[in-house]
Amino acid sequence: MPAPDLTILVIDENAIRASIIEEGLREAGHSKVTVIHEVQGVARIIETLKPDVIVIDIENPNRDMMEHLFQLTRTVSRPIAMFVDRSDTALIEAAMDAGVSAYVVDGLKKERVKAILDMAVSRFNAFSRLQRELAEAKSALEERKVIERAKGILMKMRGLSEEDAFALLRQTAMNEKKKMSDIAQSVVTAAGLLM
């Protein structure tokens, strides 16, 4: 459950619709709500305000405006909830690809704002965790590849068995207080220079 002291930026060109969102957020206990009615210059505002969550409401989305907003949402690593009055499959897919966490078509009601905001935050957190885990898995795989290459080089150049090559890499890493993959990378680099 997100803490009620989130800093929330609401982007809405329609003042009446913006007040519905703002009211829904304030009733849900969110006091740090900033509303802007102009899409232009929004990147600068995001940089200054550093909102925890962004809520975008577009009454009649056109492709240019949506593309501008999607460019923005791709660069901003924050939960984003977007309300639109009408949409098509292509726009919904584009929104998801651009990192919009919650995309709500024709559902702007004061009572729903908090639930949608909470869902956007939890989906964003889940997605971020998956991205982090994927990056860690890729990194671990790269490290393993480098260690395998270094073992191969040590086996060939020093006539070691696979176990002895691994033990040498591990012992050197412990002696130098470095990661085994860093030592392995040094072996691979050195071998590249010597061959």
C-alpha cells in the first residue's frame, strides 16, 4: 500500500476533470498534489518537482499529443496512470510500450482515482523488479561466460585442468579482494594482447 505522502503530478488540460482527480486524491489522503494544465514544458516540471506518481488525463487524445506524452513517459521512470475518454488498440499498446502503468478508458470517477493510482504504483514496482532481475540475470550470464573463457585460456596456456584453472581464478580473486569475473576479464584481456 503506497504511503499517502506521495508527490503526485496531475497533467490535465481540462480544469474540471483535473479537479475531479485532485479531489479524489485529496480525499484518499494525498496532500502533495500538483496540477498543471499545459503539456508543453512538462519535462522541466517533472525534473523540478520529482513526482512519485504522474497522472495524465486526456479528454480527446490525438495521435500527436499521445506520441509526445509517450516520448515523455519512456524517459521518466515513474508510475504513470493515464485516463482517456476514448482509445483504440494501437494507442493502448503504445501506452503500455511507453511504460504507462495504468491506462483507463472512459473511467474518470473521483472514487476510482485512488484505486487506479495504487494499481499503477504496484504494477510499476512489479515491472521495475522484473527489469532489475533480468538485468542481474544477464550480468551473471556475462560473468559466467568471461570466467569460462578465462578458464579455457589458463587450461591452454598453463596446461591446467578445468578444476585447477577455476581454483587459480578463485584464489587470485580472494588474494586481490576482487570479483572472480574481474580477474577472469583481466586474463581474457591479457591473453588478447599476448596472442
